Amino acid sequence: MNAARFDSKEDLGYDWARDAASAPALHESHPIERTADRSSWPHVLLRAVGRAAIGLTLLSAIPMGLVANRSALFIPNMSHLQAKTAEADTWREFRAPIDASITPQAAGDALRRIASPRPHKDYPMRTVSATHARPWNSITLTPDMFVDMRTPQYKGPAAFMLIGKTPAGYSAREMAYLREVAEAPFWKDFDAVAHARQVDLVGGLFETPFQSDASLMALPTIGFADSKQVAYAAVSRATYYLASGNPAEAERVLRNVVSFGFTFIDQGVSAIDAMIGRVIVDIGRDGLYHLYMQTGRGDLAVKIEPIVRVRPTAPSQRPSPAPFNEEATRAAAIALIGNPNAPRTLRLEAMEMLSYGGSCGSVRTMLTGPSGELRATLASARSSMARFPSEQAFFDLLERTMERGPKVTRDAGVLARVASGTAEVLSAITGNERIATCTKLASTIQLND
């Protein structure tokens, strides 16, 4: 059909006037169902909400995927450290006597003057009087001094050889070195810490209360290598007195070393403190063993002799590690926290790790927070363990970490930044800080696995 023929209504042969007049009646007898206007604001809002919900679901998949099944990383298995500290307990009788006149605060101040934690912007160090010089770091040994008694771990003579070599005698130059080490003012504070019944370690080192945004993960610890070197130097000090004909003073010095090590085990706040303490106790114990052997006190030497361990060499002789049992390990950690006879350092380390797990150990804890059981465990530990205002501040830090999630300060690369950026958006939308902090922590661990 040719469309050019139908240029007007009349060409169609259709009575438009008649239909127009009857149109109202047609509409009344056959109403038309009209669809709602899709541009109206309720429908626009619903579409926006639906798209936002889909977007949030997709965004949530990133942090949830990273955090899922990471709880085992925050459930501490303290059995090895418990065994090491229990082993050291057999030598507690060789500690120095307690001086009740030394207050916890005075002992904390003394520790501050001789300890060297790495500074951190979140943890301002307490200002105390000038720290003491350490002559063992500044004296250069000449080639003829302490021949065959050198070790790469320490600038001075090897501590494990000094006492045993004493009967052969030391040269004038060597004795001058030993005397300068033995008479250093440094040891006044060392001995004060060793003889104190309690030491306010946290209050001695740091300004408290801690900043509200301080990261528990960034809490500075006393240097491991530096602490060992102090113990090595103390053996040089004891050697000077032994070589000078004063074995009683040498024994006193070595007992102070043992006590100083137990200070870290009993007064510290982390597993690192416990490990430092265990090593220092062993250095003092080794010195006492050689001293007792040389001075005809074999009955005491037997009590403190080195522990001989036989390690299997063939792979077939090594026992297979037991499979990880999350529920049993968590129960053991909670039991350790509540055990008043266990070392404070291990109890607090278990509490610290569970505070991480209570906020970031699973998707559930990330979304809803720590369980009632964990909150009760923390409250009970606070009431039984926080002796000083500084330790109350430490428990405040634990509680904030448990509720908000651990703040991670290190950068773990592009993936961590992308995941953390997504999680920060979700945290801002939901008001849940844990989503951002837990995602950053999990992405950091993921990259380091």
C-alpha cells in the first residue's frame, strides 16, 4: 500500500469527530490500567537502596573473605613457653634476697634508666635522670686481651668462658677491663631492679595513660640483644670479684643476674619479656654453676647444672606435631589467664592474643564484637592482675583493642591498601571500626603467609 495516499484524516475515510465525542463514554465503560510513573521519588529511592545493598554486599565480600577462618592465628599455644619458664622455676632458690625498701615505682625508674626499648610515637617514654654509660660498649679490646674468648654476639669476652678461665689468671690489661665494667655506676640500678619485690615495669618505661589511638601491636618492648649483653657484662663483673679473691661478691652478682631475669618473667607484659627473662636467668645460672664448681660447692652446682637435651636428628625420630584443636587451645589460653600461679607475662600474652581474636578472629567477632565470655575473662584478669595505675592503663589498651580491633601501623602493599580502603568505606557506613582494622590486619597476615 502506498503511504502517500493517506496524507490526511479524511483520506482514511474515518469519522474522527464521532470518535472524539464518544471517547469519554468509552473510557468510563473500559477504564485503562495505568502503570506507576517510574520517575517518581519513591521508586527512585527504592532503586538506589537496592543498588546500594548490592554494592555493600559486594564490598563486604572482601573483608569477610580475608577475615574468615583466621581465628587460629589469634589463639595462643603457650605450651612451649610455659615449659621453658617452668624449667627456670627450679632455679628460683638462687635469686637474690628481696629488699622490701625498694618500691615498685623506684624499681621501675631504675629499669627505665638501664633499659632501652625502641621508641614509638604512640608511646612516649618517661623522662628520668640521665642513663648510665655502659663501658663494655665503649672499650675496645686489643688482640692480646681475652684470646680465644671472643664471640660475634658481644663486644666483650664470652661470658660462658670467663668464670671457668679464672684459675689461669688474667693479665693486667684484662683485669683493668673487668674492673671498669664491675665498678660502673650502671649496676646500682641493675641491683635495685634485681632486689625489688615488685617492679612497675609499664609505669617505669612509659607515660600513662596511653593515647586513645595507641596500637597494642606497636607497644615497644625492651631490646632482646641489649638485655643479653647486660647479662654478659654482669658475668664480667662477677669474674672481676672472683679473680680479685672475693668469691662471695661474685656469687652475689650472679644471683642478681638470676633475679634480674626473673623480673622480666614475673613483672613483664608479653611473651617477649618472658623469653628475655628466661635467657638472662640461664646466663646467671651458668655463671653460678662454674663458680660453685670452682669453689668446691658441688652440692649447689648439681642443683643448677646445665640441662642436657638430646635432640633427634633423623626425621623419623621427630614426633609429628599434634593437629591444631581450636576449641581446646582457646580453653587452655583462658585457663592460663586465670591461673594465679602462672607467670604474669604468659597470662598477659594470652590475654593480648585473645583480644585480637575477640575482635578479628572471625567474621562474627568482626561484625558483632567480642563474646561475653571473653569480656568476662578480661574483667577478671584486670581485677586480679592490675596492681598499679600504669597496669590499669595497659588493661584499658587491651580492652580498646578487643572492642575496636588491633590497629595495624605497617603497610603491607597494594592488596592490603585496596582491601583496607574498601573496609574503611564499610566502617564509615556502618559505624563499625572493626571492619577496617580487622581487614587491614587480615590482609597483612595474608600477604605474609
